[in-house]
Amino acid sequence: MVICSASDHLLAVCCGTNYSLLSQASQSFTLLAKGTTDELSSSFREKKSQHQDNVSCCAVSSHYCIFCFSTVNKVLYIMRISQGSLSLLSMIDLDKKAVSLIVTSNSEILVGVKAGLIYRVSISNEETVSEDKSKYCPYVSHYKTNSRLTGIAGTISVLTDCCISLDQSLLAFSDRDMKVKVCKYPDSFEMCAILMGHRDAVCSCCFLDNSSRILSSSLDGTLKLWDVPSKKVASTLDFRESELNSKCYPIHILRIDQHQFIVSTRNRNAVYLINLSEQEMTISDHVMIEHQISNLCLSGNNVIVSSKNGMTPLLMFSILEGRLQSGESLNERFSLGSDFFCDCDKIQYDIDTISPNPYNVKGGEDTNEDLSDEDPPLKASRGDEVAATA
């Protein structure tokens, strides 16, 4: 499984224990730094587990020169980007696995963990961690005491995603209890809305603008647009009732602008370009992907899709006149080496184990419907040759 995150001209790509940071200029990529979590862990501490410390989520901010990622062994690594290289700022032990990371405008990192909590980590401008100066602190359970871990919000259910509005005045987070909760930020104790309307676990959420509209995807097969002030659903797109496929359901959401966004689906592994006009969502285009999609990110004017395809795990699509153009493989252009993506199709994360509840279906539907992830791969739509099938 490959995950990636982009910010302006920077692109972070992680696979298994490997991480890398690349710069992008036009259509070319330059490798700035790469490494492994095993190297970081062995340099500054005793290994927490005998299992591979695979990266579970990551975030990068070119404006604040921060690259951070969390691992399945519940360690958060924070690194400073300086003159094209990476230096370790902090290593923080988490109580549970992180499912979401956000770098905010006020030099803070928001960490959403599976247990239902969202933490705030303050980033210091002090010197970076060095091997002779890093000492374990049993009270705060991290190595750099200038990185502060503070709980700011949470839910009693399993947290699946969190996001922040464009003006960074609101924080939203979704859970398995079919809810999206919205609170103020940074004053997160003030709850603004609890959005209820999905009939199964909510997979992800995303602000479309400053604070008034939120998108949410769910295992009930629907994508909902919420009006936050009124706490009501403004529009619903039901993938299971569409002519495309009755079994697919949306997972990831990627905002392009306030009128356009990308959605990936499970079971029918596809990327959809969706337009929003007068509160009505319509599918503009879609392209099939050979393997299960693990992540989406926006790099410049291109959409990068990562999947569990061991041969071509990264595809780049451009958006032109309301269509998704080409599906170029990025493996060779990244120059990361043949071992970087080794066994990416075998790595499993929490999102892979989430399956729809067959009892949370609308009246009249067949409750014995097979909703597993074992459907055979479908061919590219519109006759397009997707690079993943090469």
C-alpha cells in the first residue's frame, strides 16, 4: 500500500517502512530525501515492536517546511525540511494508531488516532534531535520535550478521518457511528454541528470551502454534501443506485476547488471526477483502476492515485475540460529504486478491514448482497488504457 501527500511543489511518498520527499517542477520530479522508519528508530531508541514499522499516514507542508508521518507501531515522526534535506525534530509515542495528519497554519500538527481522539502537537523552532541529546522522557512519552501532545477533540467511536476548513476556523471529524462532528478551531471545546444522515460508517470528510459546506463518504454507498450552518444534507449522490455499479461505495475525497472534487470507490476500484452546480452533484468522468485504491493527493494541477498494484502503484491524471486525462505511471520518474515499492500490494491498514454493515440497508434491498472486496478487476472505462494494466 502506497500513501502520498502533496503541498505546492512538494510530494511525499511512503510505502511500507520507506518514506521519501520529492520536489516537483512542471512535470518533472526530483528526489530530495528518502529513508526508512527502521533507520530512524534504530538511531534514537529501542525498537518498540518486532513487526515492521510501516507508515500509516503522512502530511507535508511546503509553506511551513514540515514533513510528518505516523507508523503502525504508533510512533509520530516530525521532520523539518531545510535546503532540500530532512532533519528529525521529534518522535512521539501515540496511544493508538494515527489515521489522519494535518499541518495547520499556526505551526501545529493535528493527529487523529483510531481510538477517537484528536491531538494537537506544537512544533518548536529549536534544534533538531541528535543521537547524543535525545533522551527518553517517561512522563510525556516522547523524545523532544518542546513537542507538546494535547487532546483537543474526540468521539466515543472509532475515528476514521478529520479535516480542517480552508480558513482553519473549523475542525471536522468522522467516525464509524455514522456521524460527522464539527467544532471550532482552535477553540475545539465549542461544538458547532453533529451531522447525522448516513446509514453506515463514515469513511472520510472534506471541507469544500471556508466553513459552510462539508462532503462525507460512507459505506452506505452515498456521498453527502452538508450545509454546516443548517446542519442539513444539501445533496446526496448514491453510488449503489447509479447505473455504474450497485456494489461500489465511496472511500476517499479530494477537493480540487469549491465546484469540483475527486472521489475514489471500493469494490469497483475507480476514480470519479464530480462537479457541483447549485447544490447538485453530477459525475463528470471516471476511470477504472486495476487494483484497490489506497490514497489520493493533488500535486499541482494533477491528481496522483496510489493503489496496491505492485507493478505500477502510482498513477498521475490531469484534468482537462471536465475529463480525466491519461494515467501515467510515476515509478520510473521518481527514481526511488526498485525496492521502494516492494510488496506494497501485501500491506494492510485499518481502512482495508472496514466493510459495510449488511443490515444498514434501505428497505427493499437484498440484505444478502455480496459487499466484499473480492470482485474481479474491471477494465478501464471509455476504452481508456490505464497505465496500471500495462
